[in-house]
Amino acid sequence: MTATLARPAERAPAHRTGTALRTAGRWAGALAGAVAIFCVLLLAKGADPVTALGDMVASTFTGASLQQIVVKATPLILAAMAVVLPARAGLTNVGGEGQVVIGAVAGAGVGLVVQGPAALPLMLLAGAAGGALWAGVAAALRLAVGVNEAVTTLLLNYIALDVMLYLIYEPWKDRHGSGQPATRPLEVAARLPLLSGTAIHMGIVIALVAAVAVWLVLRATSFGFKVSVVGGNPEAARRAGLPVARLILVAMLLGGALAGLAGVVHLAGVEFKLRPGLTTNVGYVAFLAAWLARHKPLPTVGAAFLLAAVTVAGDSLQLDSGLPAATVNVLMGLVLLAVLGWSRRAHR
Amino acid sequence: MRKIITGAALAVLATACSANTAGTATPASGGTVVPGKGSTAVGFIFVGPKDDYGYNQAAYQGSQEVAKAFPNLKVITAENVPEDDNAARVMNSMIAKGAKIVFATSYGHLDAALKVAAEHPDVVVVQQGNLITGSAPPNAGTFFGTVYEPVYLAGIAAGRATKTGKLGYVYAFPISQTIDNIDAFELGARSVNPSVKTYAVNTSSWCDPAKQAEAAANLLKQGVDVITQHQDCTATVIKATEAAGAMTVGYHADASAIAPKGWLTGSQWNWGPLYSDIVRTALGGTFTGSKYNGNFRVGYKTGDNPFVQSPYGPLVDDKTRRLIEAAKDTLKSGSPFAGPVRDQEGKVRIPDGTTPDYETIEKIDYFVEGVVGSLPKS
Amino acid sequence: MLIVDVLTGGVRGGTAIMFAALGETLAERAGVVNLGTEGCMLVGALGGYAVAAETGNPWLGLLAGALAGALLGLVHAVAVVWRRADQFATGLTLMFLGLGLTSLFGAAYVGKAAPGFDPVPLPVLGDIPVIGEILFRHDPVTYLTFVAAPLLWFALNRTKAGLLVRTAGERADVLHVHGYSPGLIRTVAVTAGAALAGLGGAQLSTAYAHAWFEGMTAGRGFIAVALVIFAAWRPLWVVAGSYLFGAALAVAPALQARGQSLNQFALDALPFVITLVILAVLGRRTLRAAPEELRRVFAR
């Protein structure tokens, strides 16, 4: 973990089931604490926590809501993989947001020009390339002049947004639209097909395949092993003769490509037009999803689903309980804090 | 733990895929669907917080008047709904809770509104402020007031009141609604004071108070002595203007309380009657083919504009009030954009003797003569 | 003159960022990054405005803003220092938490009137041509930063407390040997730093914008974090960086109010591009200045 103050944890030689039980207990305790604090806040706002949470759960387990969770989780999974992969190489990629935007921009650019069946695959490629390029800037700065990538990726997020706004307000604006700052919609051939009878698009398949691929690469390839060595101890990796700079660069580029893919998949699966607010925090939420699962690829998929579910369930806090929209951010923040800080023993 | 999370994710996925399109009502084949009829609830989505003291608060107040007028209807509201597919998701949730009438109140909600309308032929979906190009689906429509008309009238007050001949306009983004407002403001001011100029400064945000403060400070520094704005939150600019001893033309709400000295007039919303009439039409089953089933615009020419003039402040003299009353009468048969209208280069864009219709005005993409500032080229 | 207006705007707009960046400097000199500065500024902005509105005293508001920031900072410190949570992830979580909490409890204060700080030109100094206009015709909170930055420099470099903070950031184990707790020192530094961020937020709402609105910090907290590195962890360079950033933000309105304009979106991106370019140019030089314990976080 790149940024913990803790040295690598020494595992207590405890009995396995005992450890598992204790871990589960700690998780339950942390989550219960978060929910309890949330309930107190709801009471302070004059809402009945039992009804509010009950409605929230009830409205989540309907067919339509579950489909929406999958749709929301799709870009989150991809963008979270863009955090996982660089993290294994010891890098903190906070730039998912910008890479997602540039991926969508690149994909839309191709979609506006290319017609017919070639459009979709080319868009996906362009999106991945765009995201990789954006992450590549941060990686290059890190390798060439040693500037920390957490800071540069953060700054690049803002620049990416301005690039997109410029394009949709000026050169790419739909002249036949109603003056809205947006590109014209993608052709039907350039859209991702839906799973029959649902609102879920094929992007989820791409996302799950990507997640499994990341898992396999990290687990079963020599590249994955080398990256983990670099992430674990770059000095030792250097002494062992590993091409540290190249490994860092590749991990970051691959990560950026995945985030770019998230952007273009969301564009081609749901939005169809490039418009302001296309991503609404996908990059940041994905960053937290990856941390929630401690950068393990498959649990990260689960965490992405969990955070997508919290967002969708959060609608109910407004619609049923009449609470402000941002209430769901409080719940998310408390849950994350509990998991980050209180779901395991703090090694001192 | 990891297995539990992964397993849960797979379960969600499986259920979601196998679930048929629950909540998506399919129209009875062959039978006619009457959108909106028999609805037990009405949904409203807002792009910003419902207490922003501006655009969204006005829309929220309108929804509360609907609640008062139709006590048997449940009014469901959602704030901070982004202008992307999230809007469709929230509207669908409202429909799942029984709403067959949905108001999408932000300009950028149009695409989502049309998508939801296509999926739910039994639901009336109306969008506030944007324009459906092409033909409207039988269960959809847009509605708006002619916002630029009261802004034109306020421009008259500003043109009469300014001592420096410089007016300021703080705006967010160059969308057509805003361009219309800036143009109308200058046209109104010019109609009584031909040399007056309007300086347009944008903030690239519907509400970033710090950027607004900077915009106002710079306008004031340049000798502008009347400032108005097209922002979702308006307090910062008004307070800065008042503190500098300059004059304010309001937007969205009557803010004369925070500018007791410099308040001239302004424009504010009164959505209740229009919202209620749309709901009444939909509940009665007569939405399709009605005036709301298309791009409904209402201005001084056609009826009760939901965008009304704010009360006057102490600086507006009797002569100005008479001029404004006279202009209002002219608008009942004319338009602020009645030709000749010249653009910044002096080129005639609307010829003498022409009165453009609402749709033409909503597609204006240039600043008129007398506006200082430039628009992005597209 | 355009340049005078841009620089004046730089001081006006740079002040809130400077408070936050000074606070972040303090935290990072002790070895902890607080990416949640954005959240701390937000709670400070609301706390400041709300208390000013309720009590009618903007100074009390300022105090409340600092306190609110400190509380959120304490959460960060406890999670990161004592519970070993990841700094970046916790910081980002704090941002969401700040956004949510202020929106939940801030609605009542949108559009509500509250007493604030108006510009008070300083006698004599304010009359100096050019410099007087740029520096000495602002609100009292802006003048506070003129004192705060040198004070922080002095405290860090010339006092025992400063030595302890710096040692916590450079060689934490040395503190152990001398019987000090690096964890405690870090907790205090992070909390105090967050109080400064809260103060910056309160300046934004009570002195600059004279309003509260949810999300009104609009990324300024993140900028502050980037500025600290750009300033190589030195308080006095933070001053320069904050004003530079403020000035970059002030270019667009200053030009437009004169009827001139450059590409709007290029201008919006300018402050971020400038920061990025400066980081790239300073490069390894800034890194060498990094507190030792932070280098483990920043460059491995």
C-alpha cells in the first residue's frame, strides 16, 4: 500500500478460522458503527432512520434498480482497475476522472467521424489510447523529473474537463441541436448493444473480462510478478536488475487505458453524446472502490457493485424520505472511513 | 470476505440480468394508452439543490403549489439530479412509485426526458426550458416562459439608471437562453439610452460564488454601475454590487432585501399556475394533442408568462415606470427582438419590420450591437 | 491597468487557497498528506457562515470555521496515524464526507444573510500607488495571511514545537528515542493544519463570496495540496504560489470586463497547467526538499 504509514504487516501466527472470524467481526463492527452514526445524523435531520433505511433496501431490490446498479457499476469497475494496476507498481492514480473523460472524448471523436460497423471497435481502441495517453503524461513526469503522480493526475483531471468542455461548446457542438453544449448523438451502429430485454449494455461484459484479465496478469504472468516486486520494494527491484522505470510506465499506461475504456463504454452504452458532467465522479468513486478492496482485482469488482448500489439506493433517501441528495455521500463517506480505518487491526 | 463480496456481486448481476424489464410498463398492444391519466403521483427533478435561492428553488416552490392544488396527488421531488443518464434513472424510480406525470426542470434534462417518455408511453414527461427538435412524442413536451421579455423590461430600468453608460452581465455558459437574455437586456437598455453598453463576463459555472465575486469586482472596477446575472445562485454578485454602491437587476428571485439601496427591478419565477395546468391537463387524459404536447412557450403575447417582473426599488423613477409599462404593452403584440436587430459587427440579423417567433429567438447565437464580449465560435 | 487588476484579484482569490496550503504544509512537514483539505475547507466555509449568521459576529464565524476544519482533520489524523488507514483514500473519503455533511446541514444557510468582512483599506499603506491597491485594500482576513505565513515559517524553523513537527516528518524514530510520540505530534499538526484549511473556507464564505453554497470550494482544496509540493514545503513559497494561482484565476474576468477575451476554456485550464509546468520544471529539486517520511509516500 503506497501511502500507509505502516511498515508491511507481520501476520500474527493465529489459527486460520479464528483469524477469519475476527476479521468478519471487525468488518461487521466497523460497518455497524458507520450505520449507527448515519442514523444519528438522520435523527438530527428529523427523519426516521428505520423507515429511511428500510425504504432504501426495499427500493434497491427491484428489477429496475438492480439493472441500474449494473449500469452504474460498469464504468466503476473499469476505472477501479485503473487504480488497482498502478497501485501494484506502487503508484497512486487519482486521475481516473480525467482519464475517463479523455477516453470518452477520444471515443466520441472517432464516433463522430467513422461510420458503420468499424466505428465501435475503433472507438473502444481510441478511448483506451486516450486514457493511456493522459495517464502517460503523469507517468512520464514521474519518471523524467520525479514529480509525484498523485498530484499530477489530480491536476490533469481538471485539464481534461476543460478539454472536453472546449470541444463540446465549440468545435464539436451539435449544430442541429437546441443550443445545448453536446455533440450529436452516436449512430446506432456505434452504440453498445443491450442485453436482451434490459437496460444493461454489453459494457459490463467488457468490464468483467477486463477485471479477470487484470487478476490473471497480476497473478499468473511474470509481468504481474515483476510489477508487484517494484511495488513492494523498488530499491530491491532495481538491485535485482528489473527495468523499474519501464514497469512503472507500462502499469500506468495500462491503467489509463482501462480508465479510458470506462469513459468510452459509458458513452457508447448509456449517454451516446459527449456532454458536461458525463462522468460525475466516476474516477473518484472508483479510486475508493479499489481501496475498499485493498487493490485485489476480484474483490474490487464487488466493491464497485457495492458503491454503485449505495448510489442507486441513495435515490430512495430523496424520493421516499425527502432528505437532501447529498445524504448518500455522508453514508458513503462513513462506510468508507469505517472500512479503511476500522475493518482490521491497526499494526503499530 | 473477498469471496462474500464477489459472490454478492455475481448474485446482483444474475438477478439483474434475469429480471425482465420490471417497472417498464409495456403499452397494451392495440389498445390506446392515455398518458398521465389516473396518476397518483407527480415527480419533479431539479438539477441543483432545491434551496439554491434561484432557479431550482423556484421550480421546487412550483412543485409545492402543485401539492397544494392537488391534495390527492403525492408529489415526489429529487434535487441535484445531473444532466445525464442519472436523470433517466431517477425519473424511472419516480414512475415506479406511481408517478405518471414527470417534470424534468433543467435545460440539460431533455435527452433523459425523451428517453423516459419513449420507454413509458403511459407517462407524461415534460421538460422545462429546452426545445424538442422535430416532432414531439404523444406523451412529451417542453414548456417555458419567454424569459428574455422581463429581462428586456429590466434592461430599460438599467439603461435609464446608469450614470456611466456601462452595464454588467455575469453569466455561466453561452447557451441560447443566456444569449437571449444578454441580448434582450442590452436591447431594452438601448431603447432608452442608445449609447449604453453591456459588458458580459462568464464564470463557466452555474454557481461558483468565488468566481462570481471576482467577476463582479472586475466589472465594478471598469466603471460598470448596474450588474445583472444569469447564475443559479445569485447572492454573491448582488451583495458585491450593493457593497460597492452600484445598482442591481435581479434574476430568479426577488432579492431586494439584500440590496435595499441599489435594487432596481428584476425577473422572477411563478411556476405554480403553469405546473398545475399541465398536471390538470394530464390527469384529465387530454395531454396528447394539447398545447403542452410540443414546445409550449408563453410570453406577454400569449398569456401569463411564468417569468414575471420583480418589484421596483427606490431608484426607479416614475418616468421609467411609465416607459416600462409602455414597452410591456408593445410586447403584447411584438417582441424585444423586433427588427432591425444588428449584431456586434453591425450586420442586420433581423430585418426591419420582422418580428421573429419564439423558436427563432431561442436559436439566436450572436451578441447584438452594444454587447461587449465575445462568444465561442461553433 | 490590467496587470494591477490581475494581481489584486490574485491576492483576493489566493487568500483562501493560501490558508489551506499553509495548513497542508504543516501537516506534510509532520509527515502526513491530507487530501481531504477540500472537505475541511467546505466544513469551514459552512461553519464560518452559519455561525456568523447565527451570532451576528463574523469573527466568531471565523473561529467556528477553523474549529469545524480541525474536527474533520482530527478524523483524518486518527484514521491515518492511529488506525493506519491509507492517506490518499482517507483524504478522498473526507472530501465526500465534507460534501455530504455540509449539504445536509447547510441548506438553511443558502441565500440567508450573514454579516461578513468588507474591504478595509489600510491607512498610509493603502495609499501607496499600485502596491497599495494590490495588497492593502482588502478585507481583514486577507491581512491575517500576511501575518500567518511568516508566523508559520517562524514556528516551524525557530521554535521547539516546530523542531518536533519537522522531526516527526524527517526522522520519526529519533522522537521515540527522546520520549516523544510521533503519532501525537502528527495528530496535532494535521488537526492544526485542517483548522487553517477551515479558516480558508470561512474566508471564502464570509469575506470573499459573502454567501454559502454547497460545493463552493470548487476544487480549491486540491489546488492547495498541489501548491505545497510546488512550494517545496516552505511557507513563504506557499504565499507566492497561492497568489500566482489566484492571479491565474483572475485573468479571465479581468480581460472580459474590458471586452477582451481569450479562449474561455484555455483560461480555465491555465492555473492547472501552470502548476503542472512548474512542478515539471522544479522536478527533482522539490522532491529533495520533501520531508523524509513523506518521501516514502511520494517517491519510492
